[in-house]
Amino acid sequence: MKINTRKEIEEVRPYNLGKSPEDIKNEYGLQVIQKMSDNENVYGCTTDVEKELTHSIKQLHSYPDGITTVLTENLASFYQLNQNQFLIGNGSEEIIRLLTRGYISSGDEVIIADPTFPRYEANAIIEGGILVKVPLRDGKHDLRAMVEAISIRTKMIFVCNPNNPTGTIVGKDELFQFIKTIPNHIIVVIDEAYFEYVMTDDYLKTHTLLDRFANLVILRTFSKVYGLAALRVGYGMMSPDFVQQLMKVKDVFNVNQLAQNAARVALNDQHFVKECAKKNQLEREFVTRKLIEMDYKVYPSETNFLYACSEHPVAEKLQKKGMLVRAFSQPNGGEAIRVTLGTREENIAFLHVIGMLKKERVV
């Protein structure tokens, strides 16, 4: 006899991790795979982290600090905020889950963009929330339409800025006006996982607004530019009341001690962060220009990835050539690919492959 799952779980679409590089190698008889699908930092992490982990591994017999004291102290100093405004998670996705677990009840509405990071949707549905999806406008959040979508049942709004998968941002004046407009009983979550890659001045420093807007939550992570994706460390900046309530529903030892120590050390090497961002900007401009020359529509990105639109399917053909990218269906029947930027050598290899496919008129 089948044991029934909660109906909310049945409605959740599993996160698509795709095939593993090893499976793809075996399937197509490839020797080398170039992974450009997960938005990882191709330059790794600061060498200071490697040194710290060598030392921290001696602490494996001890439970981690359940309230992440030292890491939150360092973050508070870095952002000039109070320590009680930080919540550390097993990746920023855990903070998303804690927010929906703590504040979304059955029938509450959650407004998100479409497309955007899929875990907002999954976690809201698990709690019985109702998704209200607002289509992007020219690849960007349509904040005016999101405001118009607010109803008496709206409880939370997610804004991914820069947006995943399109890489676009909302300008600082537009976002500030949006935050001001939202009623204070609605939680506004700004997910800034890629903010360190942003090079334009037209980007709002949202953490400076926390004392002014008690309904504002900001998410950031050590998985992207800091290069600690394997260790799973993210954090939320929010009102102390949010932190206090969410501490009730998080796992007691949710972030392991090696991860906490590595994040602290990574935060202190801002030279590494800035160098990665500079190199990424050069590659972003280079690959964007080349793809546009091939007649792909590429949205203006402020991240370490590009979102390129094609009239024909291209992701599977790239995969057969050893280039792993993410595919997204388009309303017009075409396909978009999200391509993580690599080193210059890797980017040239990618451009060569997609250029050859273009010449063969198969994409």
C-alpha cells in the first residue's frame, strides 16, 4: 500500500541537477567535459582558506558553534551592522526555506518573477503558499507589475537581483521606490547571491536600508565569488526580530565548523574578491560581444554567467561536444542557455564550439 505524501510535496518540481559530467562522458564517448552550468567561481577560493581548512580539520571531533558567533561578528564589522541582524545558513537556500517555514501559511501568496531562482517557488509551495508569477520584462524584474500583483493575501515577495537565470539587475532608484511602496506587513526578500560581480554604479546598497525597513531581508552567499560552494555557507541580513524567530526553526548545528572558519577567512580577503570580479568583467564583455556577433540575443549581465537566446535548441548539441550549459525553454518556442563564464581559454573553447554549430546551421 502506498503511503500518501503531503499534497504540497507532490506539487513541488524537483530541482533539475542534470546529468553528471561522468555520465555525459560515457554517453558521448568524451574525454574532457567543460562545466559551464553551475555558476561556480572558476578561480576557486583564496589560498588563505586552504590554510585554514588544514588547521580546522583538527576540530572534527567537536560540534560547531550553533550560533556562528565569530562569523557573524566578522560580517557585522564588514557591513557596519549589528551582530543580531545576521542569520547564517547552510547556503542561502536554507535561509529561503527558513523564511517560508517561519512566515508562510496555507493560502498566503508569494510573488516571484518568471523565470527566476526556482527554490523560491518550491519552498513556498511546501508551506502551502500560493505562487503569483510575474513575467520578466526585457529580461528584468517588472517591479511595477509585481506591485500591481499584491493582494490582501500577499505575505512575501522575492526579488533576485541580479536575477538568476538572466543576470540582469534592477536599477537602484527603481528598487528603492519599490521597497518604499511595499506595505510593511509584506516581507521583501532581496536575493543578492551575485552582487559581488556587479560593476555598475546603478546598484542599490540594500544593507544600508535595514534600519529603515523592518520588512526587508537581504540574502547573500559564500558560494559564488568567494568560491566556497562545496562548503555551503550563506547568510541573511534582516531585523533582529526576524533572526530571533527563525532561530527557532533552523537546525541547531546547521553550518559545520570548517565552513564557518573558511567563510570568515574568505571574507577577510577582499583583494581576492575584487580580482575575481575584475577578471570576470573582462570575460563577460568578451563573451557577450562574441555571442552577439553570432546573432544571439544576450541580456546585459552583472553576474558570472550569460543568458543567451536562440531560435533553435542548442544546449544538447553543446553537451554532445562536451560543453555543459543550462537550458531554458522560451515562450516563442526557442531556447535560452545560461553559460557560466570561465577562464579566457575556456571561453574561447566554448565560443569555438558554438561558432562551429552556428556555421553548420544546427543552432
